Amino acid sequence: MQVYEQITPAEQEREKEKEEQAMPRAAPSGGSRLTLLQAAVCALILLAALALRTFLPSLYSEVRAWYDGEMSRSIVITADDVPHS
């Protein structure tokens, strides 16, 4: 006859805590830092555009016209433009 030991809930909690402490914590990866940096840059650009639009509307319209002109000159490549092998 085999006898099995009963584990109390308190002992189960202690074992879980030991396992959690033994597991290494993942450090933030370089990719998440890059994403955070990109989000911060985008937020700054958005804030600058809103500030120009609010406080300097004439300058905003000039910048917007320049941007629209450059975008109309940009080349857009679609799937039809790429040769299929």
C-alpha cells in the first residue's frame, strides 16, 4: 500500500512563489524600444502639426501645400507594376 502526502494550500502557494522567483524575467527587447521611440516621434510630429495649425495657420498652409505637392510627385508601386516570375 502506497501512502501519498497531502500538500496544503499554503505549501502550494510557497511552491508557486519559488517557481516564479526562479523564472528569469524577460528584459525589454530592442524591438519594443524601437517601437516606443517611433511612437514618440510620431506623437511629436502630430503635436507640432497641431500647434502650427492652431498658432500659425499661414505657415501650416504653406507646409501642407509643400507636403501635398511632394506626395503628388511620389512614385506609388502597385502589384501590377511588379513583374511576376
